[in-house]
Amino acid sequence: MENNVLTFNLENKYLADALAFLGYRYYKYSTKMDNRIKTIYTFKRTPEFMAAFNGILELKKTNGQFYVE
């Protein structure tokens, strides 16, 4: 049986933890990229998750100290 779960990957720990606070569980793994170890946070990509992700980005854009597009 083939597992076709779409995922969404993040490298930002603070953003991953904010989404986890909202109830979206992540899986964490390390990978070697550009001769260094990076931690990747993986979420199940659902319409509800994407709405929460976009909502956090909008909150950062309107109320955050630093925002880079």
C-alpha cells in the first residue's frame, strides 16, 4: 500500500513551535545540506494547516518586529 501524504517542511524552529502550539504536530529530522547538518520540521499539509501557517505569517507581517518578504 502506498502512502501519499503531502508534507510541508520548515527549517525555522520558532515557526514550527508556533504551529505546534496551535495543535499541529511535527516530525523532526536532521539532514546534511551544504556540508552542515540542518534540522527539518515536517507537518502534514492540510487546508487547515495552510490556513494556520498563512495566519501566522500575516500576524508576523502586521505585528512583528522584523519581516522579510
